[in-house]
Amino acid sequence: MSVREEMEQKLRQVFDPSEIFVEDDSESHRGHAGFQEGGESHFNVRLRSAAFEGQSRIARHRAVHAALGAELVGRIHALSLDLDV
């Protein structure tokens, strides 16, 4: 299973999103710090979930990091999050 698939699976399980989009954006970072041949180092996530209701931006980001887990987050160089209800 790819990192992108693993991320999407974990986020779906925890947040039951109304919208989810996980994009491996690694290729656009070729030549920059953290780039890995084959990708799976830079990701953009757009996630909409009622679970974020009443949470601050920081709380939402922490919740996503917790859902992904330290092991998976440790394999990612950059993670851009667009989170809303």
C-alpha cells in the first residue's frame, strides 16, 4: 500500500469525511530538501469532516497528525493540510 493510500485510509477511518483528497505532490519538489526518488515525501490533504466542528486550526492539525500516527508522519517530509467542517 502506498503512503498516499495509507494516509487516506487512516483519515477516512477516524474522521468519516464528507470530502477527502490526498495528493502526492513530491515530484514538484524535485531538487528541494526532503525529496525522495519515487515520491511519497510531500503531500497535500484537503479534508472536510463534522469531527472538526468547534476545533481551532491547531486542534484540527493535531487531530490529523494523531490519526496518521508518529510512524507514518515520520516518513513524510512535508504535509500541507486544508481542514474544515
